[in-house]
Amino acid sequence: MIVPPPEVKAAALRVQGALEDVIGLRLPPHHFLHVWLHSPGGPDLEQLLELPPFELRLPRINCFHVAVVAEAESEELAQVDAPPHFLPHLSLAYVELPIDADAARDAVVPLRDASLGSFVVDELVRVRVPIGRTALFEPWTVVERAPLRR
């Protein structure tokens, strides 16, 4: 994963403020904000580790059927092998309960052009995330910090 710096997390918290009254959305806490890269269908992590430090932009807000996200863009991420459907992102809210699509749309559309800024990525962080009914959004444990090629 990529852990954003405090100023990006602060911008994310401001956007989350516009989502907090949407029934059915659950906002991850400040310590849990991250750009997730590894999953079935994510980019090749070995290729990512061969990159030099790069700028990552979070230029707009979007949504999936399960989450409201900030899209993550960089020329370098676009060059690594990943399926065409993979969209790097920072999750701002997760759909936790059945949701009124109109209420969600009304909250998200005005945020569409909100940018969380940009920052330089110089390391990837491998973590162990506790997942369970009572452990959702608990702090992760860092397993490894891998600096990008210099």
C-alpha cells in the first residue's frame, strides 16, 4: 500500500465530512487512509519496486458500488502491468448497509472535482490488516517498508 502524508489525509477528512450524513456509508478513520495496490487484479508489485520515487495525484472523487474513492493517478503507475479495469484509489467511505442511491449521488456529485492533492511516493508498505466483525478499521501492523529504487 501507499500511505499518504498528513496533508493529503487532512484533505481526505474534509471530503469525508460531506459524506458523514449519508446513511449506509462507513468512513474509515484517519489512521486507515491509504492507497491499496495489491489485490487480485492489481499492479505488478515487483515492477512498482523498480520505479524511482514518483508523484501520485488524487485529482477527483468517484465511486464504486461498494465505496466512495479518490482516484489515484501517476504516469509511473500507468506503465506497470495491471489489468485494464484496475483503478488505483484511496477509499473515503465504504458501503456498509443498503443505501439510498439518490442520497449517495447527491453527496458525491458535488465532490467529483475535489482534489486531495499530490505527493511523492518513495516507498511501498506491506501490512497485515486485521479483518473481522470487531476488527474493521483497526490499525494495521507494518510487515515491511520497501523503498522504491533510487
